[in-house]
Amino acid sequence: MATITTAEKYTSTSLKPELYSDFSVGLDIHPGKKDLARVMNENATKRSIINLLLTDYDERLYQPNLGANLKYLLFEPASEETLGLMQSQIEKCLSKFEPRINILNLRLSTSFDEQQINVTLVFSMINIPKPITINLILNRVR
């Protein structure tokens, strides 16, 4: 006669392992649990990267050096030198503040009217070898 032990009975094997988690940006409420909604693994890392890239220096209290400080470079002439500065700022920011990722490829390009900067970042997470891509468009907005 076969018996089921409690560990086998209650262990779910179909779920992905939760390596990284974060709260939802708007602090949304999970409809089923009535608790704060969370984002996990790849989505948590993507949101963290986007938040870092869109943050300027002195924007966060008690963390004056947090962020990539890209907004001031958006209003410079869209030359190869400016794109190179932006790329180095992004690499420096992510290596300093996002230790969960390895940057595989970072490409910056301008739009045809040079009013937007297209950022394509390909990275892998430390415990997940699958490459993940983020496409981000930086606009000149006053």
C-alpha cells in the first residue's frame, strides 16, 4: 500500500524558483491574497534597471550618487561622443548598483530626427543564464 508523506503532498514542483522579488511600483493589492502585489525574478530586475537609468543624481534623499544621471546628456548634441558618455554612465551605474546582472550587450542609437535615444540592453541574471533584453527610449522632454 502506497502512502503519501506530507512533504510530497504539499510540495509544488511546477513553480519557478523565486530568486528575486520586489513590491509593485504602485503598491497594488493582490486580488486573491489581499496583500501587496509583488513582481519576481526577471520582472523585478527589469524594473530595478529602468528605475536606476531614469534616476538622476541628487534625486533620492540620502543617496545623492544613485542613478545614471542621463537627463543632462539628452540635451547635448546627439554625437558619437555623447552616446559614448551615456553608455559609460549606464555601465558604471549598473555595475555599481545592480549586482544581480551581467551586461552582455549595450547599444545606443539615435532616432532619425535625433530627438530620442534608443537604449538596448541585453543582460543575464547571476542565477539565470538566459539572456534578457530591455528596450528603453529616452526622450528630450522639458
